[in-house]
Amino acid sequence: MIIINMKLIHSVRGRITLLSIILILLFLCAVSMLIWQMATSYAIVDTSQNLAFTLSTLAREVGEDLDNIQSLLIRVSIDNGLRDLLSSFNQQAWYDFYDEFSSMVSSSPSWDVIERFIVTDSTYTHMMQAATNATSVGRPLRQDSLLAEVAHASVEERMSEVYRSPLSHDADQVIGFIRPILDYNSGRTLGYVFASVNVSDLVQELSGFKEMGGGQLYMDLGGRTYGIVDGGLEATQLGLPGPDDDPVWSGPTGNAVKESGPYYLLSVPAPNEGAFTLYYRFEQPGLLESAFPTPSLFIVLSVLAALLVITSVMVLFLDKEILTPVRKLSQRIHRIQESDFSQDESLNTDDEFGLIGRGINELAGEVTSLMDKRVEDERRKIELEYRMLQNQINPHFLYNTFNAIRWMATLQGADGISEMITALSRLMKNISKRDDNMVPLADEVSFIDDYMLIMKYRYGNTITYVKNIPASCEGLMLPRFTLQPLVENAIFHGIEPKGTGAVAIMAGQANDHWTVMVADNGVGFCDDGHKKGDGVFRNIGLDNIRQRLAYAYGDRVSFEIHSWPGAGTQCLITLRKEEDGDELQVHHS
């Protein structure tokens, strides 16, 4: 029974059945979590809307008071009678203006929140104070007290800092405003209008706000944050969320609720933009006190959530168990079409798709074996052709060589015969005994040294042999008999027609490549330069050398020939370096 169950689990049908049973057992938990999150989200929105509506109403009232005071400052500062009075000051006219001045102040809708409203000349010598609620209980108006008060006032149309009034016996908290009185003709400052707002009266409505769920109310004035405590403002530090933090709720008038640590923070900006912002901080547990919709809606949402969860999981499961394996099989077949026959072990699963995957891997392995066999056959064919190219000995050369030895023996009484025979024996040993495909540059040059010794006796002093092979280049590996046909061509087709000349072999290296050059100063040529050898190796011409270099190094090597009629010929082999340095071999002399 256990074996049957294991087979069932390893099949696609068995896994789908098992997953369905698990989903039926667990969907209630998933639905409960979803409904809990929906209830929490609904409670946040409901609470935020209620709080935002109430605070927006209070903020509008506070904003209207501040707007009224700003309007009063402007009205007084542009009064023509006051400007004329300050331009040519008259003490009696100054006293007569008091009634008109007090009438303007008392007619303001926000007269009840004004602590002080004062007009003064530019030197603060002559001062006039309108009657307000706080005038009778305040300190006498003096120049030093007024200057201390004005020092805190805001000269811009924004909220100043909250400070204790020097003109108040009880040091009431106030917010000050000051506005210059200007002579429009000359631009001269004639005086100032100063107003201070009683903070306690301004936030009276805010102090009466019923805090919901143990929250706390704050006010931001001019970039400073104050907590509203006991009818006043108390400076505090409030950690505000960043501007890039997404709100959990946002209203149509700029109101927003963001998470701030363990709390939620509601922000309500003032109607007059930039004047102030109200913040209300409340804790998350208070959110669940909001009423959730009716039970019928709860049931509908539960069923929809369950269907959504089951459908999503089934789609993911079918994608993983069916669509993904099919996609992988399709991609594997596509890679095989692009000549990628590597084994993909991820296809060897225990289900029905695994049978297909193993068949594809076996097919790819068989194709790889056939291709490897074909490559090996081609390599052996190339190696056989390469050896055939190396073993094409020209008996005519041996005949000419022995004639040269006999000629030297006749003319010179056997002087030099030993040296030529020694060089010839080394040449024969290199040609007939060794079968290495690749040899160090030093060995290749040594072979040419013996060859040039024989050529020296044959041509006398008409041929000069020059070589420059640095020690760092002696281990460079080349196909055997690469340079000898080039030297032979230089002698027979370059120097011999000219009568005299030199042959040079040079090597060097740069940061990324090696170079080997064979050059002569013979007659040069104008045709394509693809000469056939007629010395040691017959039919080993320039095409043969180029082909053997390509067999050995592929596209890393280049073989170039440059010839100038009447000036000579240069054959240049350039080999690009690789990181493993496989083209070098330690040379033992």
C-alpha cells in the first residue's frame, strides 16, 4: 500500500489530488487571515475619514482667524490717513486717529484672539495700541518691551515661532506678526503695524477636540512642531514619515495617514497653504473599534476570498507541474536544434515528463557520440595528411649535396668534407628519424643552421646568414619544417638569381603576440609568391606552410608575405598569445 501511495505521489495526477486535499483543509485559515486584513484596512480608512473630517473643520476655523489677522494688518498698513500722519507727525492728530484705529481692529471677525495690535513710527518712538481683551491686564506699552516683542515677530506672511509675550503679566504664549507701512512715492518705511495672537485663544477649539483612542494632537508652525497640551503649545520632537512613504489612506484635500513606527499619523494641512499643519497620532489597537459591515457581506467576501486563494494556488501548481516541464522540454529541443547536445539532468524527474526528458537526454548523448567520432576521424585524417606533407623527401637534393661534397674534396684536398658530412648527417637525422608534429623554435633554427652550413660551402661567400632569436622565444612551438622551405625559397628564388645576398631569421614578442620573420635582400617577385619547393622538400610551398600553421593554431596565427622587386622578400608569422601559454615549451639545449 505504501509503494502504491509513493507511486501516486510521483505522478502528476497524484500530486494534483494531494494538493486539492491540502487546500480544502487549509483554505479556512487563509480566508480568516484575508478577512482580518480587510477588517483592519476598513477600520483604518473609517477612523481616518472621521478624524480628518473633524480636524479639517477645526483647522479651517484656525486658518480663518489667521487670515483675518493678516487682512487686518494689510488694511491698517495701507490706510492713507495713517500714512499721511506718519509722514508729517502731529501729536494731536495722532491722538485723534486712535478712535478710527480701534474701530478697524474691533471690527475684525477674529478680534477675540488678538493679544496686541500696535502701530508705531519707524523709530518706535510714537506708539498706539488698540483696545483688546488682553490690553487691560497687560503691561504698560513701553519702547523696550515693544522691541523685545517685535524681535520674535514674523516679517513674512508665514507663522512665526511661539514665544512668551514680554507685554503680558502672565507671559502668555503668542505668535507675532509685523508689517511695514511704506510711502509709495519714495519707498521709505514710515512705520510698522504689529499684531500678536494669543495661542490659548487660537487653539481653544483644538484643545476641546475629543481625542479618540488615546491619541495626541500636534501643530506644525513654521517648521517647528508643538504638542497641544492644556490649552497651549509645547515644543516637542515628532518623528514624521518621509515624503516618499506611501500613505495607508489619503483624502481629497491633502489629508493623509502614514505609518510612524507603532503609530498611525494623520496630517491635516491648513486651508491657507503653508500656515500650519495639524497632526494626530493614534495607536493601531483603536482601529478595530470601528464597526465592520454586515455578516452577509462578510460571508460573501469569505467565499470570494476562498475561491481566489484556491484558484491562484491551482494555477501556480499547474504552472509548476505541467506548464514549466513542458516549457523546459520545448527549450531543450530548441537548444538541440542549435547544436547544444549537453545533458540536462533537471529533465530526469520521476513523473511522466521525466520519461520524455530521459529520452531526449539519451538522444542528445547519442548525437554527441556520433559527432565526437566524426571529429576524431577528421583529426586523424588531418594528422595523416600532415605527416604526408612532412615526409616528401626530394632525392635530387641528396644527389646535389653529395656532388658538392665530391667537388669540395677534389678542389680543396678534403678540407671541409668532415664539416659538411657532419651537418648532412644531422639534417638526415632530423628529416628521417623525428616524427614530432610540433618542435621548439630553437630546434627549427638549429636545423636551418646545419642547412646553411652546407649552403655556405655550395655558394661560398655570396650568401650571408643572420639570425636573432632571443632566449625568451626559443621555446615557441612551430610545426616541423616551417622555416626551412622559406629559407630555401629565399636562396633559390631570391639570392641565387641576384648572385649575392643575405638571409635573416628573427623572432620577438610583444604583450599579446609572438613574431617570427624570414627575410632576404634578393630579387623579390611580382607574382602571388606561392612558390613550390624544389630543394629538401618538394611541393612544400607557401600554401603548405599556411595550411600547417592553421592546423596547429587555427585563427590565432597569421602568415604574411611582403615582396619588393629588386629589394627582397619578407615572410612574417604572427601568433596571438593565450593566457595558458600553450605555445611555449621549455627548451633544453
